[in-house]
Amino acid sequence: MPPVFAHGRLRLYLLKLLDEAPRHGYEVIRLLEERFQGLYAPSAGTVYPRLAKLEAEGLVTHATEGGRKVYSITDAGRAELADRGGELADLEVEIRDSVTELAAEIRDDVRGAAGDLRREMRAAASASATRVEDESWKAAKEDLRKARQEWKEQARRAKDESRRAREEAQQARRQAKEAQERAREEVQRIAGQLQEQFARSGGVLGSLAGAWLGGAPAAGSADASAAGADGDAGRASQWAADLAATGDPARDLDRLLDRFRDEVRDAARDRGVTSAQVAEARRHLEAACGRLGTTFGAGS
């Protein structure tokens, strides 16, 4: 008999069944048997250890109802199922092929049995030519008729299951493609918003970077400005020292701005923000923006 599930695929299909609805172990076994039209039924020793492993990995959880464990998929399990959407679609195709192969084996067995039965009937007819219509001959014909009927029924069920598996695989592929398209459109939308904001704000990069130098005094005497610049230079040499240069100045600047923004937001979230502090921050941003604007202007 060909393998029904390749290595690791039963785990993925168990997540799919639990994503449809919470189920207890016996129900999972029964559903698998139904999906294969009775041609395959996993044992409890196959299903329960895998459910326990999925639970240990945090992909499923269970609750006890009526003395039985009812398993449910977790958010982590759904995330893995979504990430492996393409693999799940391939699995549906594999299941269809497995059903087809199993049906083919059964069909061959039925054909072989029918052939043996026909040979036995011919032998019996030769030995008892005068008793063609006796009870044993009738019984043999009835057995042959039942065998043919059983083969036709199994072939029909295998064909129906193959069609359903093919339709489900096609649907899974469409859903995976649509999810990828939505994700790409969302990324493009966010990128467009950022580009539009940068275009409207003009020197906002200089302003944000200058805000890191907030310890500098407001515009005033030349001595105060020089002292502020020296202090800023000393602080800059220590701040974000873990961000090694990439060789791309524009990328290095973006990384510094991201670090500055995150640290300011974390500080505001942890300590709170008052109106007076916002006004003070505005003054620091204005002064820093002017200094960085001069810096970038001198380099052009």
C-alpha cells in the first residue's frame, strides 16, 4: 500500500481539521476515514501522540468535556497554517493521489478475485456440465455480481473524492494567492503614505534627527551654541554606537532616525508627556533642525 501521508504532512492536516472546528481525538480519526471514503483509517496510536506533540509546541490546546479531551487550534497554529498555505494545497493534491492509488489497488484486487472466481466457475462447469443451473452455480454468479457492484461503488467513491480534493486544492491555491496580493497591496499602500509624508514635510528627516540633540540650548549666544555642539558631538559618539556603518550614508541616516524615534516614543510611553514638555521638545527640535539643515547644506 502506498503511504497516505508523506513525512510531516499528517501534522499539517491535523491543524487543518482543528481549524475547521474543535474536535476530540476519535472525531479526528473518524473524519480522516471519511475523507478517504473508508479506504484509510489512522490508528489511535498514530493520531493521539501527534496531537500531544502539537499541544506541547503551543499549536493546539485542549479542554475536557464529558471526560474527553477536545482539541482546538491556537493562534500560533493558525499562523503556521497560513504560512504553509501553499504546502497545504499540495497536500490536498497528495491526498487525492493517495485515494486514487488506494482505489486502484482495491480495483486490481477485485479484478484479480473476479478472475479467479471466473476460472473456478469454468472449472466447476466443466466438471458438472449437466448441472449448469444448480445452486452452487447460482451462488457463484451472485458472488461475481456482488464483486462487480462493489468494485463499481469503490471506483465511484474514489472518483468523487478525487474531484473534491482537486476542487479544494484549487480553492486553497486561490486563497493563498489572494492573501499574497492583499499583503503586497498593503505594503505598497504604507510605502506610498510614507513617501507622501516625507514629500510634504520637507526637512522632517533633519528635524527628527535634530530632536536627538535636544540637550542643545535654544538659539542664543555663540558660546552657548558652540558648547551645545561640543556636547552633542560627545553624546553622538556614544549614542547608537552599536549601529555599524553599512557604506550607504542614506541607509545609515535612516537607521539612526529609526533608533531616535523608538527611544523617544519609549521614553514618552514609560514616563508620560505633559504640554510643557511638548513645548520644550518643539524648541529643541527647531534648534536641532536648523543645525542639521546647515550640516547637510554644507555637504551639498
